[in-house]
Amino acid sequence: QVQLVESGGGLVQAGGSLRLSCAASGRTFTNYALGWFRQAPGKEQEFVATISRGGSNTYYADSVKGRFTISRDNAKNTVYLQMNSLKPEDTADYYCAAKSAYYGGIYSYSQQYDYWGQGTQVTVSS
């Protein structure tokens, strides 16, 4: 069992930045690939970014590529999502997720993930 707790959400103006954090506890953190997903009001959940166990591989949704950066600190059992140049359409609840994975694997489908956090809300005002 892995417990995931997100933090760092809030209200920001368009063009601003936020950094989300997701702290993990439970099983060995380095056994898991991690991902960020988001769900806007009235919309389906969508993939945002993923990072492999060691952090060498990352993958982003086209909508955030070049603006968001996913990273992980395995010593702190934490994954981050640095969000720059935020747009109103980035407004959503953001969730981190963990998947038991082989080294180097990255995953962009929510069904692939085993554990989920409770989410943190991001609101971008225009």
C-alpha cells in the first residue's frame, strides 16, 4: 500500500506559476513510476505528466509540454509538478498517482496506476 498526499494548489493569475508536491509513504518509493492527472469541473480526467522510477524518463500531455515539468526526489519520497505560464484552462483538481513499474517505464493512462492521492485544487484566474 502506498499513501499519496498532494499539496501546493491554490489560486494564481494567468501567466503565474505553482509547484505541486506529492509526498508518498508506505512501500519503497523507487519501485514506482509516478504520474500527474487533472480533472476540470464537468470534464473527464486527463493525463498531465509521468516520470519513471529513477527519473530518467518523462512524458507530457501536449497541452502542458514546455510549461510544466515533472520531477522526483527519491530521497524525500516526493514527486513535483512545476507549472509555469499557467492558463485559465489549467484550472482543475490535480491528482498524483503511483504505479509499480519496471525501471524506465512511463505511463499515461489512469487505468495503469495503482494508487492515487486525494487531489489538490488549482485555479487560474484570467
